[in-house]
Amino acid sequence: MPEYALGHSEVELERLGVQARLVEPITRRFFEAAGVAEGMHVLDVGSGVGDVAFLAAELVGRSGEVVGTDRSAEALRIARRRAHERSLENVTFVEGDTSELTFERSFDAVVGRYVLQFQPDPSAMLRKIVAHARTGGVVVFHEPYRGGVHSHPPVRSYEEAFALVNETVERLGANLSLGLELHSTFVAAGLPAPTLRLEALVASGALSPEHVRYEMDLLPTLWSEMQRLGIAPTDVENAESWVERVLGDVAAAESVVVGRAEVGDWSTAGGH
């Protein structure tokens, strides 16, 4: 299981915080519909700085337990600090590749958000992870489909920016269509055909700046990589000024911005 491709810089951590706040209601609906509930023992795959683990901990309550895993020691250091600040006693974090770790007991649910998109073989990775779930346990993943990002009426700077973000993220190894490939990924991993659900963030007017940043704040994270690849625009001074330009253009056009599609898939472990 590769390290998180976008890293854990201060800029990226700030972006992840905004992202978590905006998409948490969507992830919550996916998890609740899948059956993540009070008292469950949950494995969170690719925990990063802990946002999904904290959501799962809220759903399972004090009688439940969440174990989060990640390969990044730095990310887990932050996750443990945040858990302590929240006085969450039902959340623990384990460093390592989830597919290679062993646990004392099986889990009632295996969950993850924005994890499978970074795997070279997501179905093979999922097959290994599902082995940690009990028979009949819940398996639910939330992944993006970035093909639906757009603005209406179209704002050229916004359209160009997210196109370059897509190109850069794809070159880093992400599968931009994984959200729509979750069905085949689950089936190839030996799971029953999953239930699917799709939502998206849409905003205009006073709400649009935060939702524009939902996509555009990837620019500072990816700026050095864009420069290395030779695809960074030459008519902007830096990533921050590019973000400000997009924000201004969207506001001037009174455009509606549509974020990436958020896709939830869930099934049960233990065969068909």
C-alpha cells in the first residue's frame, strides 16, 4: 500500500481539514447506509490524520472501537494528537500496510475514504484487507470520480486549473475514475456486488469560495510537481495567486461550481 501521494505538508494538512469538513456529511451518509453502527469494531484503512477514524468513532460510540492504519508515521503522529485533544478513548492507530498487518480479532466493518484510488491494483489490495473482516462484516469505501468537475457558466481559469490538477494527480499514480470503478473493484476482490451511491458538492454565490477552494487548494500542494513536470502555467506568479484568480473569476461570472463526484460503495465480507 503506497504512501499518500500528496504528502503531509502544512499546506496539504490545511487542505485536508477543509476537505474533511465539506465531505464528512457525505461519508457519514455512506457509512450509516452501509450499516456502520453503535458497538461495532471498525478498521479504518489509510487513516492519514484521522478524520475518517473520528467519524467512525462517533458512529460506533463508546461501546465500539476504531483501529486506524497508515504507513505514514508523521500522519499518525498528528492523528494521535488530534484523538487525544478530542478525548477519544475508543480510537487507536497502528503504523503499517493494512494488507500486511495482523490483528487479534476480526472487524465488524472495514472502511476507507480516498484510499483505493492511489493503489496500483485496488482489487488485490481490497481482497487482502477484507480478510480482516468477519463473515458478514460491512465493507464500505468512499472514492472520487473527478470527471464531473465543472462550472456553469464555464469559467476558463477554473476549468483549466482543475484539468491541470487532474493531470498532475494522475501522473502521481491516482486513478481519477476509481469512484465509478468501485463496483468492478469489489467484485474482482471476491465481494458480492456492492450498493452504489453518488453525491457531489455544488455551490454558488456566497458559498462558492469555500467550494472553489475544495478543488483549487490542490494547486499549492501540487505546484512544485507541476513545475517539475513542466505543466505549471507561465502567466501566474505562484499557486496562491492562481487560486485567488480563480476565486475572482468565479465570483465575477456568478458561476455555479460542481465538485468531483463522491461515490460510496458497500458490500459484505464472506463471499456471495
